[in-house]
Amino acid sequence: MHARTWLSVLSFPLVAAFTLPVLQQGEQPRAQPKPGVKAPPQDPLAGLSDIQDVLALVQQNYVDPPNMEKVVSGGIQAVLERSHPMNSYLSAEDLRLPDPGPAEAGLVVMKRGIYATVLAVTSGGPAAKAGIQPGDVIRKVDGDSVGLLSAWALERRMFGPDGSTLDLYRYNATGDLTKTTLQRQRLPKAAVTLKQGTGAVMISLPDLNPGRAAELKKLLAPVEHGQTLVLDLRQCRNGSAEEATAVAGVLGVKGTFGTLQEAGKPDRAVAVVGTGTPFAHLALLVGRSTLGLPEVLASCLKKGGAKTFGEKTPGLGVERSRFLLKQGGAVELVSRRWVGLGGEKLDRQGVAPDQVLKLTDSDDALAKVMAALQAPAPAAPAPAKAS
């Protein structure tokens, strides 16, 4: 029997063994089954008694002696990914690995089965110079199939020593698998930038890491708040909830920022204390590279009345936690989810713009947004006449 078949056999009991203890912390009230619907088994761990028999059968009946450690770890990883592609299994050896290095390839990828999708590309970085774009599909990394790598291992491959190389095998426009070699480099910290227009100003935020709110406040201090502010979040990714709420506060937001959901705990509304003066008009630019906490920020500002342009965000409003295992390894699980002020689950639907606006690097984004804001709204369809 092929190894993948054994992984499928192992998947169900391993789901219970490694995910239910985390996701079902504490006893929660069980909903009564609807009439005509068969009730689920009372014991969520039913079936685990078969796991030793299955492993013994693999060991005794496989044609060649299998590597049982790989069989088990591969089964665990397959189970974790069925729950969420960002979940990962780390062996004890993985936890002892040194830091890969300070240089990076300049892109963010998301594993999706045997492929990886490029979510974001850093402007001026190695990936951008090689012509890699968001949406590109990667099949192999340094000759290794993406399907054999966990999300943690895949993300780690993007980093390394300064000057080291990374081989990506990706599909081109004709569907052929082509090899692209990138040379990792240390990328400077991107700054918050300001562009002044006629009656409007555009701020571009590269991330929501510590210090961004202070940079934003300093840039906006001399700006006339009676004009339109365009907040560009198209390349904004990563960051902390603390910094995201601080940025919202600088923009004059008060009240709830979003709701954080965590297994076994009550939903927690995260508040914003407004410290800044709101602008007369606020517009947002979002896109496929608006990832994580920036999506929550965009949802908050949109609900507050900001007109939103660009493309739909990926829906990665989640946070991961690492849980150590008794045998020395660990699992990284998506354990928290953000819910927007409109009730939207930001790990699924993302933030949809009010108006789709596809921009290229050569476009004047501020001018395009202002033109869209000033364009007359489309007329509502006339009511149908009664027959």
C-alpha cells in the first residue's frame, strides 16, 4: 500500500488526538441534534483504540520496512492542514534548528496542498526583481515538493544568510514549470510614506509592527485635517493587535476595533481609545497583499464610514499559537480568529472593497482614488412596472 494511503488511514484518529484537546478546552454546552439528524458519537476520541493496530499493520505488512517516524509525523501534518493550511507540526529536531538567517527572498507564500500561492511581494526585493507577482503558483522549493513541507518549514525557506540562493519552481502563463533562482538579501525596514495631492494626502503603511502608530502620528501632525486622507494598505502585512489599535486611534477611531475569538474562551471585544483628530474624509486602498491584522484595521475603518477601493483581501485575520508536545516536538495552530464589526469572519471572507480598483505600479494611486471618489454614483435601477 502506498504511503499516502496510510496517511489517509491515520488522519481521522490523529485529528482527535492533536486538535480536539486544543480546540475543545473545557466542556461546552452541546447543541441538541435536529429532528431526523443522527447525533454524533458521544466520545470524540472514539476510534483511537485502533491507532496502535493500524501502526502495527503498517510495520508488519508493508513490502519495505517503513520509516514509522515519518509515517506518523506525515499523518499529523496532513491532519493539521485539513483544519487550516497555516497549521504545522514541528519535530524535536525542528525546534533545535538555528535561526535561518537575516536575509530574505522578499515574498510571502501560503501553502495550499501540494502548491504554494504567492500572497505578497516586497517592492525592490529579490522576488520583485525576478518578476514574481502575487497570485503566482509555486510547486517546488529548492527541488523539494511543497506538499512535503509544513507551512512553518515553507516560511523558513524564504530566509537564509545574506547572498544565499533560493530556487523556486513556479508555473508561468503557459502552464509550464519554470525555475527561478533568487539571491536572498537583507531588506531595509520600510518606512511609512506620505504623498501630498490637491486637497488630499495619501499615507502608505507597510506593516503594523511596533512604532508605526508613532510614525503615522508624526507624519500627520502638520497635515490639514479638512482634506481627504487615503490610507494605502495594499502592501500592509503582519503586525500586532496593540499597534493596529494604536493606528486606528491616531486616525480618530473610538469604540470597538474588532472581536477576537479563541477556543474555550468567551469572545473578546478589543477597544480603541481615539487619540487623534479624524480627517474630513477617509478612503482606503486594500488588495491581495493586505494580510492579517491590516485586514482587521481595514474592516474597522470601513465600518466607520471609510470608502474602500482596490481588491478583496485574502482573509487571513487569524493568529497562531505554539503548543509543545510531550515527545519533544510542537504544533503551531491557528487558535484565534478576528471578527469584523459587521460580523464578518476575517479568516474566511476578508475585506471586500466598495469599488474594485485594479492599479499597477506605474499608476498614480492617489489620483485614481480621488477620481473614483468624485465620480457620480451610479443611478439606482428603476422599479419594475406592475403588469
